[in-house]
Amino acid sequence: MAVELCLLLLLLCGSTVSEVQPLHKSPPGTLDFGFVPAKTYDTNAYHEPGPIGILFRLVHSFLYLVQPNSFPQDLIQKLTQQKFGNVQGDYQKAIYYEIGFIVPAALGLLFVLLLPFVGLCFCMCRCCDNCGGEMHQRQKKNADCRRGCFATFLFVASLIISIGVLCAYAANQHLTSQVRGAKNLVHSNFKDLRIFLNNTPGQIDYLVSQYNTTKNKALSDLDNVGPLLGSRVQERFAKEVRPALDAALTMAGAIRETKEALENVSVSVEVLQEGTERLHSNLTDVKIHLSNTLSDSACSAAQAASTCNIIRNSLNQLNINANFSGLPGVSTQVAKVNDVLKIDLSSLVQKGYAAFNNTPDLVLNQTRNILSDIKNLLDFIGSNITSFTKMLPVQKVLADLTIYLTQSEAYVQDYFPVVEQYDFYRWLGCLILCCMVILILVFYYLGLLCGTCGYDKHASPTTRGCISNTGGNFLMAGVGFSFLFSWVLMIIVVITFVTGGNIEKLVCEPFEDRTLFKVLDTPYLLNRHWRNYLSAIVLKNPEINLTFEKVYSDCKENKGIYTTLHLENLFNINEFLNISMYTEDVSLKIEHINVNLSNIVLLDEIGKRNLLDFSSSGIDGINFAAYLTEINKSVTKVDLLSFANDLEARADQLPKGALENALKGHANSIRMIHNQQVVPLEQAMSTLNQSIRLLQRTSSEFMVKVRNVISAVDAAQFLISNDASLVIIQETKKYMDMIIGYFEQYVEWVKESITMEVAACKPIANVIDTAVDIFLCSYVIDSVNTFWFGLGGCSIFLIPAIICAVKLSKYYRRMDTEDVYDDVETIPMKNMENGNNGYHKEHLYGIHNPVMTSSVEQW
């Protein structure tokens, strides 16, 4: 009952693991709850027998050979339910299963009954000078061969008996050493159970304390509702708002660029008009001066006439080519654009940006009251969890269990010396049995040693030495003790064989492959009214499928006792602490969040009117063709530098004199005009070309772009004004899912922790393994089975040893009479006076034999 209460307590303390189904599917951020504090258990429920394990495996193989039948599950079930024998054939099945033990046991009992009787008969027979009791040895030609064979067989039998007694002795010592070491193993199991009890409250407190991790994360997200919820709302609108505002800002920049281009056009046209007039005047002066120079009498000379004519004919090229005086002005457009720029469109767009980017702060300011209510609700949930766990009698139940565990450990510690004392008596008894066999072996080995070393093949049977005779006496002593002890040994062997073998087959092997648990899990086995015994004891409900095998397997895997014993069927956690109820409250609070974004204005009417005014500024009415026509012309009809170079080259063709110098002076003047007037005009034309082409390229798109910008801004403004409520509801739900997801994570983590980590029941499985697998099977049964296996081998091989020892002793002991066969070819017939019975009378040779003397006198 105490264990049951403890398990129930663990469930209650882990009450946050309610069977709450996930209410939302949005994956929340992952929370780190850390690791449930766990202690390391000291008990290693595994036993490695060491070198003697070879003998254990040999005995297991022998038992499988003797009893290869599978575990009789149905017979055990019937026997437990007291239905054995009700069905015809149960006894036959039991006999068939036990036949492997019955036959050897029957042979052993036959051995026990017959061997003392045979020994008695043998003793009486020898007292009557029969059965080898007559001190007379007949001489045979193969006597040496027979003696050697008997000695060899006896030695081999003794060697096998020695191995058997060593196995028995090793098993006896192993059992004693393991029993003595079991004290540490028992202490380790009790220590693990104490750790199991002491660590459980800390684990429960840790699970409860981790609610603060969930609450703190939820509070952190609630404090950051602006960046989280507001940013989500902002991002939903940003797909429409930001491109519209970006386009408006781009248009503001285009207006400024247009103004700069118009100003460049206006300035460039003025520069070009003034520059071309001045250039025309200077070129006219140069032509006049050249004409005057070419009118000089020096040009009339035959050498200069042709050159002068060529120069005179080229003077018409010194004239301007482009005429900028007729180009229309752009002052009207410049004035209109300047009027547009009086309103700072960029500033208006930046205000729209600022209003839109202020959405997180807007959300935060409008949700302060609701967030305060949610925080109070989270604190209320935490206080409920804490108060609920304090209501449970955790410490009282654990204290009672600890007292019970302490008393059990004290009881074991008090009675363990008694166990050791009885084990000492057992060890002493087994040692005496081994000493019986060793005593027989000592006689056999001494007999073989003395007989072999003291045997003289030249000595007659009646003249054998003392050592050889002693060897024969030792052998007969071994035979006598064999008859005295062998039946006692066989009784012990039969009892331990039947007991140990059946326990190995009916307990140890089924426990190893868990068939034993299947028997225990048979419905209505241990109680005819309970379908499942364990669930009836623990859960008070025999219909729940709680099996010994599943409990043992789960504890073996170190799972939590909550899952292992299906304690959810014992206590309904939802009635005390239902997380879903609190999550619904939180959901309702969050759903009341209502954010108003109607105050956000992306671009006011002034900005829109400004854009429309710009589109109607008349830029598209500029005569771009006239401008481009003049721009594409060169400043002068001829390249002045080329003209000057050509003029200077022709002057070099003239004779040296004033005419040549004058022409070169005019060439330098033309170069100066090019550098000082033509080059600036070309730069102005380049500026005009870039500006006019920019205006031409953009003027055709201004109207469309302005309409598109205004439409985009209006669409984004309409989205904010009309769809904001829907977007806010959707994003609020996602935000709520994230907050609720933290609680679901906590619940799932608690469930997993309760399942695998809290009150992990590995010590319970270790106790079972220690009691059955290690102590009973590995320590006791394996040692007992090895003991009877070795001792049984000794008992069986005592029979051939007795036969060989009796036969061999004839060849070692000194005989009273011996056979004499005279050679008829060399011995006179008068020797027949010794008698025709073939006996040799030793007194004829001077050796007195009182036995023979008495026999002769009687004869």
C-alpha cells in the first residue's frame, strides 16, 4: 500500500502532465527547460562469474541435454490455479516434461540402494575367501599386461574423480564467496532505493519550478508585444506600403533631378547663344584680316599665287555651324517646377514612413491594459501549481516509505550474519563430502604410488615387498571407503540435481527469456476474480492491462514509474490542474487585443496635389527635336585646329618673309579662338545634350508614373484603413499561438520527463534482477548445479575405480600361496610328491608358512 501511495504521489506531483491535446499548430519558439536532476545508481545488476563460468555453461549444456523440453507454461498455470489433474493427460505431460530428471534420479536412487548392498555382499564374500578374498594368486602369462591395464584404468578413473571433486570444491567456494559478497550487493540495492525515494521530490520540484521558465518567456514576449505583434502586423502591410512610399520618394528625387536638368538647359542655351555670337564676330575679324593679308603684293608672285588662292578660297569655312538663338526657352517649365518644389515632398513621404514604422509602439500603447491582465493570469496559474503541490502529502508518504525501507534494511543486516552462519554450515558439509572423495582418492593414489614403486616383477606373489603390499592395502582401503561413502554422496547428488535442475529450468531460464512473466500475467491466475493481478493491486482496477512483463521491461529501460504503472488511471490530473483551462483564459485575453491603425497616413492630399502639379508642369511640351538638331551640329563648319594647322603648313610653302609670318600669326589666332571659345561651347553643348535627353526620356513617363505612385499610395492607405482589423486578428492569433505554444511545450516536456526521467524505476528492476537472476540463479543455483555435477561424476566413476582397485590390489599385496608349474623335462618326477594339486609348499624351500602347514596337516 505504501508503494502504491508513493506512485500516486508521483503522479500528483507531476500533475502538470495533463492529457492536453495541442490546441494550436503554430510551432512556437523552443524553450530550454534544462535536465531533470538525476542521480546515478550504484547497482550493476549483472554478474560475471569469471573462470568458473565455463563450468556453469557446461552444466547448462548438460541440463539442456537431459531436459530439452520447453517451459511447461500451461502446466504451471494449471498448477497455480489448482486445476492440475482436472484434465486427463496433465500427469502424462508433467511426467513427459520431468522424464529427463526422473530417469537420472531413479538411477541415482538405485545406486543408493544397491551399492551399500553390493558392498555388504562383497565384504561377506571376501570374508569367505571368495570374491578375491583368498590370498592366492594364480600365475598367468599376461599378468603384467593385466596389472598395467588395471593401474591405468584406475589412474584415469581417479583423475576424473579428482576433476569432479575440484569442480565441486570450486562451486562450494564460489557459493560461499558470493554469499559473503552479497552483503555489498544488498546494501547497494537499498542505497539505490533510498536515492530513488530521496531524489523524487527534487525532481518534482524541478518540474514545477520550470513553469517559471514558461511564464518568464511568455512575460518577455508580452513585454515585447510591440516588436513581436506590431512588427508582424507591420510586415503584413509592408508588402504594399513600402513599395508605394519608395515610389513616392523616388518621384520626389525625380522632381529635383528634373529641376536641375531644366536649369542646366536654360543656362546652357544662354551660354551657347552668347558664345556663338562672340565666336561669329571673332571668326569674321579673322577672315577680314586674312583677306587683307592675302591682298598683299607678295601673293602676286608666281611662287605664292597658287597658295594664296587656295587659302582665299577656304576662308568661307571660318563660320559658325550651330545656331542656338532660335531655340525655345524653358523658363515656364522651370517656374512651374520651382512652384512644385516649394512643397517638400520628401518630407511628406518621410512622415508616412515614420507613421508606418511607429506601428509596434502603437500596438504596445494600445495593449497595455490587456497585457496587464494576462500577466496577472500567468501569476495566478503559477500560484495554483505551487499551492496544489503543497497540498499533496509528499514528504509524509516518502518519510513512511523511507522508514519502511530503513527497517527492511536493518532486518536484512540483522539476519545476514545468520545467513552467513548457515552458509558456513553448508560450506562445511559440502567440504566434508569433498573430503570423503579426497580420502578415497588419497588411498587410490597412495595405492598406485606404493604399488607401482614397490612392485618387483622378479618377486613371487608370496615374496612381494612391504611397499607393494602396502599399496595393495591402500587400494582395498579406498574400496572400503568407496562403499561406505558413495551412497551418501549419491543421495546428496540426487537431491541437489532434482532441486537445482528444476529451479534452473522452471525459474532461471524462464526469467531470462521473460516467459516467467508471461505466466504471471495469465488472466485470473493469481486471483480467480482478477483479470490482471498487478493492476488490481496497484490501480484497484483488474481490467487495466498492467502486466508484470511490461513493468519489468519499462523499469529495465529506466522509464518513469508514472508510465510504467499506468498511474494516469489512478488519478485524474485534469480535475485538479487542467492546463487547457488556463490556456483558454489566456487565449480569450489575447483575443481581446484590438489595435487601431487608422491614424497612419502615408501621404496626405498636399503631397498628392504636388505630384499632380509636377505632372502638368509642361515638360512634355518642350521642342526636344529643335534642341537635338542643333546639339547634333558642330560649333563651326570646320575644325579650327585643323584649319590652323593647314594654314600654317601652307605658310611654310611660301618664301620666307612677311607674308609667311603673317599667315602663321593668323593660324595662332585661330587656335586661340578654338581653345578659348570653341572648347567651352562644346562643353556647354555636352551639358545641354545630357539634360535635354534626360528630360526627353522622363517627360513621357511622368504622367504615368505620377498616376501609378498615387494609385499605389491610395491602395496601401486603403489596405491599412479597411483590412487592418482582419490582419490584426490573424497576426494576433499567431501571436496567441506562440504564447500558448510555450505552455504546450511545458506540458509536453513534463509528460516526457514524467515518462522517462522522474522517478525512474531502474532500482526496482535491479532488485528483481539481484534477487532472482544474480543471487538465486547465478550465485546459488549455478553453484549448486556445478556442485552436484562434479560430485555426481565422482560417484559414478567410483564404480569402475572400485573394480579396478580390487583387481589391481591382487598384483600388489603379498599372497599366502602361489601357483607353481614344474618343467617336466628338467624336474624329476619325485617332485610330484609335493602333491598333484599344483600348490607349492613353501616349507620344502625352507620358508615356513603356517597356513600351508596347517592345511597339510589337515590334509
